[in-house]
Amino acid sequence: MSKTIRVLPLDGRPCEPMEMPERFRLEVVYFMTPQDAPGAPKLGISEYWIEPQNVHKWLEDGCFSVVSPLDAHSVAEIELSEEHERWLEWLKNNQITRVRILKD
């Protein structure tokens, strides 16, 4: 049995936490909006803010971009997995912008 984590909504419509594979703990950073972005809320430990316009763009494009930490000009587009799509739809449908990652 693979390990899972729960993603707890901190805003939006009331809904149940979403279960994701353990590796999502490392992947969520690809989707988070930086804390120094305009309008960024103050976040606690294991909390992430995801701007809604990005959620819509990723779902529409079917991919997200990752900038190389070694070369800011090197950008890779990564196709969304089914799990990523399910998570992004959960965010969109429940109007969630802030989440906390909990280990089960």
C-alpha cells in the first residue's frame, strides 16, 4: 500500500480534505504562488497559496512550467498527471486558494 498525504483546504467552500500520494509533498511547490507575490497571504508551516488564475491556466493548458534553479532562462513544460488534474479541479470547484499538507 502506497503512503498518502491529505491536502486540507484553508479557505473556499467547505469540503473534505483531498488524499494525494506521498510524492505530492514535493510536487506541490510547482503549483504554489511565491510568498513575496503581491497579495500573498501570511502562511504557516506546510501551507501553500495557489492563485486561481494559475489553476485555470494549468487546467486549460494541461501542463505547468518549471524554471531551472541553475539557469533562469531554462524552462521546461511538464504535462499534468491525472492526480494533478484531480487536485486542480478540486481547488477550482471548491474555490480553494490556500491549503495545508498533512501526513496521514
